[in-house]
Amino acid sequence: MGRWPNWPTVSSDITIRGTDRADEIGAMARAVDVFHDNGEKIAHMTRAEAARIIRDEETRKEMMTELQSAFGSVVDAAAEGDFSQRVTADFPDPELNALASSVNSSVKTVDTGLAETSQCSPPSPMPT
């Protein structure tokens, strides 16, 4: 019994013979030729998709490093009592920008609350 070729690897140097025949063998050869052409297209798309995924992962990794740095400096400053720092990074990802905006809003709220509290005069002593 014959063995099937290794289909996962598509070779562009294969020529399907018999596609010009008018009988069943020709029909089968043309069908195999279509499968071969589609296999080449899929292999090309798969390589392109893999390259895109790698680029996307690298971009995401860079964004996460920038995010960690930006958030870290704001949180570290807040831990030291400095609520004036903000996340200034602008990310290509809307979700990360929303997260940065939320952090900035939270720090601003704390900063405003502390400023308002410090302006309050202490209560007058209760008369005895």
C-alpha cells in the first residue's frame, strides 16, 4: 500500500501531473492540485499570522513594562504621601488607558480629600 505524503509541510516545488487528462484520473489530479494550492496559501497565512502574533506579544510586553513603570512611580509616590503624581503614559490599548485614568482619578480624589481636610479648622472645645 502506498504512503501519503507529509501534508503538514507544503512544498511549492511539487508539480501535480495529469491535470490535463479528461478522465477520472485528471479530475483527481485537479482536485489534488487545488488542495496543494490551498495548502500553500494556508501555510503562507499561518506564517504571516505567527509573525503578527509575535509582534503583538512584543508590543503588549512593552506596554506592560511601561504600565508597570508608570503605575509604580505613582503608587510609590502616594505611599510616601505625594499625591500629585499621575500616570502620564498614553497606551495604544484603550483598556490600559482607562485603567490609567482610574488610577489618576483615585489619586486625585485622595489628594483633594486631604487638601480639604487640612483646611478644616479644629472643632471648638465644648463648654463645660
